[in-house]
Amino acid sequence: MTDQSANLALPYIAAAQAQKHVTHNEAIRRLDAFVQLVLESATAAAPPATPAEGARWFVPAGASGAFAGHAGTIAAYEQGAFDFLPVAQGFLAFIRDEGRLAVFDGGAFVSPFAASAHRAAIAGQVMEEDVALSGSFVATTMTIPDRAVVLAVSTRTLTAVTGATSYDCGISGEAAKFGGSLGAVAGSANVGVIGPTAFYTATPVRLTANGGSFSGGTVRVALHLLLCSAPQA
């Protein structure tokens, strides 16, 4: 009999073992890290200066700081220190900084729809930003990625728009591409569904004021898109 479980490497308590709580607590720590796996990032080269208790990262190649020398593992922060845990092919995780679900293929976290041999893939992604309104128009800091296929851009007015009677959601040259005369009242929402449209350069979204210039208000903008990746060598 081995001294740990086959899949998650959870340590077993040995017969007549002293201080059984040590082994038991180690198993609980691993379960807490692996179950419902949410990764802060799968590409961050170093941890933040003040990691949150319970936060987890996948450590990429070339990592530095506390991650150095632990490429290919899950870094789980608990009680002021990192545990570096092995990850197996087929593990699923939500990647928080990319807003996507991914599967570990033995080397990296890739789209669940990736081809197994060379990682060519298609992935759905949602990106969000809260935009403070001022002036005649405001462009988002986030951009529609180069070579993304956009399905929709949705909006929700978080705090009432002032200075304008409504707003349009679009891009430079097409002010209402994703919706026109949208509600200025807090709680107003719109899902600007379009025929799948490819973008070939990074493109910000614009919110354009109608009936005056923005003097206040906040709108949450969400991009709903598909990303395709080429096969690797």
C-alpha cells in the first residue's frame, strides 16, 4: 500500500502513527487547494506582494520571486506561505484574470476545446470594465483583442448618467454598433448582439453621449467574444 492517494497525492495516516493530525491537516490543505480550482492567473511570472489567503496560481516557466523553481505546479497561499502542488493532465480550472474555463493539457492551461496534439484552440471569453463617464465620449481601457470574433457587447448603467439624455455603445466610426440611445437611468441594461464580427486590430469600445456631454455616471461594459489560437510547433 502506498502512503498517498493516486490522484491528488493526499497523504494517508499510517497505522499507529503519532501526531495523526499533521497528516490529516496536510490532506485537508491539498483538498482545499484543488477542489473547485480557481486560479488568479496561469501566466503571472511572480506572486503579488500581498497574496490573499487561499489564493492559487499556476506557475509558468521562467517564474521569479517565491515562484522561482516551481514551474508547472499550483502555488496555493495559506497561513503566510506557499504550498507548491503537482497538477495532472485533465485538471479543470477557472482562470480569474482571463475570465475563462481551462483544462491542463500536461504543460499549460488551455481551452477545453483545444486539439490535444498541438494546442490549436477556440475559447469563449468575457471581459468587463466599469467606465466613468465624462465629455462627449469615453473609450474603454480594455480593447477587443486582435483577431477576436465578437458576438456581443453588453452594458449596464451602474450609476445614473448625467449631462446626457442617453448614450450609444460602439467603436470609432460606428458609434451605435452595439446599441443606440441606451438608458441613462441606473439599472438600464442592453445586450448588443451582432452577427459574429472579426476584429483585426485591438479596438476599444466607445460610449458616446446623446443630447449633451457626459458630466457623470458609470456604465459597466462587457465584451462577449471568441478567441482562436494557432497550433504550436
